Amino acid sequence: MVAAATEKESGKPKKRLSEQSSWEAKDSEGKDYLYRLGKEADNMNIAVGARAGVIDDLFAGNFLGRDSDIVFDYRQKVTRSFEYLQGDYYIAPVFMDKVVCHIVKNYISHILNTKVPLILGIWGGKGQGKSFQTELIFQAMGVEPVIMSAGELESERAGEPGRLICDRYRTASQVVQNKGKMSCLMINDIDAGLGRFGNTQMTVNNQIVVGTLMNLCDNPTRVSVGQDWRESDVTKRIPIIVTGNDFSTIYAPLIRDGRMEKFYWQPTHEDIINIVHRTYERDGIARDEVESIVNTFPNQALDFYGALRSRTYDRSISKWIDDIGGVENLGNKLLKRRKDEKLPVYVPPKQTMEALLESGLFPSQRAEANNGD
Ligand SMILES: Nc1ncnc2c1ncn2[C@@H]1O[C@H](COP(=O)(O)OP(=O)(O)OP(=O)(O)O)[C@@H](O)[C@H]1O
Ligand SMILES: [Mg+2]
């Protein structure tokens, strides 16, 4: 400050502190960058460092990426690597085709002589495997996606959700640039965050989110997170996948064909049997047994059949609690055991077709079935 005052008085050009000091750095328009940082509303930018085109260009070369702190975005843990998806799963071929094709099309859109929609909108009933299978495909393709859910699109600060989408889009683009991996932006249950309920008006956030997505579709390689455009705002084109149950509540221009490709997902009888069979295979349940389970409970979503299996556990745990002396003694048995005392043995239930069928019944039906024995 003192230096600035003397400069004004003397009218002489200010002597620089040093050639490399960031205190006197200018932004791309030649203005004081630190001042601008302060001015930008609710700025929480701690990722400044030696950003190309912004501050201290000295160490931001043209190699090793343009931002000095290249791991910053990964530390934020918005990308997924799917360690939890262990085991063998069946992915319905039609579903696989659609998602793989969408991702590949977007990565080679510059050599295709046709307009490629940036967004793939997968819609259909609840629990039919939209999110799950998409993640399986990401894993199989080695895609490291950035995943967000509609809950994040709610914020009391107007404008925040739009910025978040841009931010995540750029993070995905950095995965491509810095890690050399394919990436993809996935937004789950978008209709929950974007829908209009009844005749009520769209909220401001809603409009901004729709506007942001439409903007991305129209300019997929130029995304700003601040108020102004910068040289470094040029990004890679990143395919977007959104899922939802009902797209009819979403603003029509967003879902028109050039911007969003729509895919209605409803597994066929065959798909369901294949998927359920693969998950029950470990328990030694045969394919025709799966078929009769699926036929016994038709018109159920995929998550129902997963729940059947966990329900058999619930029931055997209740039985185990009874065996070791009921609910009253539970604390003593579980926690306050004497040293030499062992925890009563719990035998996991053997999965049989009968057990699975039974756990799909209502409690009253189950009692009836048992009485019949
Ligand atoms: N291919 C599959 N293999 C094994 N299990 C699957 C498969 N697809 C779906 N499931 C099971 O079904 C459950 C529900 O799937 P998912 O969460 O993907 O549904 P969704 O279509 O995204 O539903 P929502 O509309 O409610 O978000 C998963 O948690 C998983 O247990
Ligand atoms: Mg889902």
C-alpha cells in the first residue's frame, strides 16, 4: 500500500519487487489478479497456485498439464474408481450398446460427419438398473466418471448448482487431459432436481441448471467457471449421461434431439433372468429355479430380486437372536461377554429357492405358507 501511494505521488513507474513475485501478477486482462479474486463473489478458490494464464506463469509450462497442482481435482474425490463393484455381473446387451456407443461417439465426434448429442438421457422405472449398469459399463470400459446426483442441484445460493455442473464438467475434462483416461459426467435422477411439480414455476436454480446444460450441449468445449472467459476455459468434449424416471417434467428444449439422446430402459423378461441368475449363481441356484422365482413375482424391478436375498439374511438373524436368548439378553451376549465365552455361532442361511420364494411373500402369506406345512 505504501509503495502504491508513493508511486501516485511521484508519478514514476513503480519498481517491481521481483520479476517473479505473484503479488504483482496481472490476470489475462492486465488487472491485479489478487484484487479480482477478492472481488469475485463467494470465491473459495484455493486451487490458484501456478495456473496457466492466471498467475506466475513461470512454472506452468506447456508440458505436464497446464496447472501446477494437477492433482488438486482428484483430491476432491469426485471421480469414481469402483473398487466396490466386485464380482461378476451381467449387463444387458442393449443397455451396454447404447451407453458404449454414446461415449465413443462423443470422443470421436470431430471426425463424424453428423451432429452428436452431448447428453444421453436414460429413463425408466425405479430400480431397473439404470445407475448400476451404467457404473458397471464405466468400470468395464475403464472410464473414470464424475458422478453427481440431483440432490446437489439444490442450493439456497442461486447460481451455485449451475457452477457446480460446469466445475464437474471441467474436472472430467481434466481426467482426460491429465490422466489420459476416458471420463464422463453422470447426473443421477435429474428429474428429481429439475422437474416441475404441478403448475408451479421453475425455481431460479432450475432455470440456471437447464440453461447450463443447454449451453454445454451447444458449446461442449468452452466452459467457464468464473464470470469472465479465459484462455484456459477451453476444455475437452465430455459425454454426459443423465438418468431419471420421468423426463416429461424437464424443459422441452433441453431434451430435444440434437441435445439429448433419449433411451427408455426396461429390462425384458430374458434380461431379468440373466441378471438375477448371475447374482444368485454363487449360491448355487440354477437357471430354471431363477426362472420360476421371476415368474412367481412378475412385474418387479431388479432391486426386488436383490432384496429377496438380503431378506433371507434378515430372517435368519431374527431367528439367531431368538436362539441366543431373545432381545433382552442381546447386550450381554454381544458386548458384555466374559473372556472365555464365545459369541454364539451364526450360520448364514443357505440360499434355496424355497427360502427366496418365501422371503418374497407378505408376512401374512408367509404365515399361511408355514401353516400349510
Ligand atoms: N446388472 C445388474 N446386476 C446385478 N444387480 C443389478 C443389476 N442391475 C441392477 N441391479 C440391482 O438393482 C438395484 C437397483 O438398480 P439401480 O439403482 O441402478 O436402479 P435405477 O434404475 O437407477 O433406479 P432409480 O430410478 O431409482 O435410480 C441395484 O442396487 C442392484 O442391486
Ligand atoms: Mg438410479
